[in-house]
Amino acid sequence: MNSLWNNNNNNNNNKPDIIIRDNEKRTRMLIDVAILGDRNVIKKEAENILKYKDLTIEIQRMWSIKTRVIPVIIGATGTISKSFRKYVSDIPGNHDVKELHKTAILGTAHILRKVLNVKEQRSQRRN
């Protein structure tokens, strides 16, 4: 089983973040990862499935292999959809949902600390 990573800085292209191919089972998993505002989690999950629909059909047609899209979407404060656990359990390996929550929250806290620190420094300069 191989996984291929794309460093995806442009959201307008049609490339998933991770592709896992299992040649023995003749399957491909197209995984798209995002951490975003909590209110958009379910909407983004549906968008990702639709976004890769054409690519999924093309891969299946060209190589006669089963292909699935797996959206891994977490809100900035750890919000997940009802189907999140199912999607993550389909990915090979051992994944702890609590650790994914924690990572998202710590990342958000880090960004907030940086932003608030910059604002504090600006206000101190004015005084």
C-alpha cells in the first residue's frame, strides 16, 4: 500500500491532499484534509465529495479500480460531522479522533495567541 502526498496550496485545483493506493485490493482513496470554521464542517464535507466526483469516475474508468473520496474535515474548535468517525476508520492505520480534536484546537489556540500578541504589541507601541 502506498500513499502519495500533494502539497496543495491552490484550492482551485482538483488534487486531493493524500492518495492511498492499495494494489492488492485494487483500490484508491482520495483524502482531502481541512480545518475550518465550525459552522462549515458539514457543508465542506459535501463539497469535497462533489469536488472529486469527476476524478473518482475517471480513475475508476481508466484503471478499473474502486475509488473513494474521504473528506477529513475538522472545525477550528474540534467540531466534526456525524460521519467523521466512519471516514477516519476507513483510512488504514490507527487514528485517534480525540488526538485529531486536540490538534485542531491547539492549532487554533496557537493562531489566536500570535494574533493577540501582535495586537498587544501594536497597542503598547502607541502608548
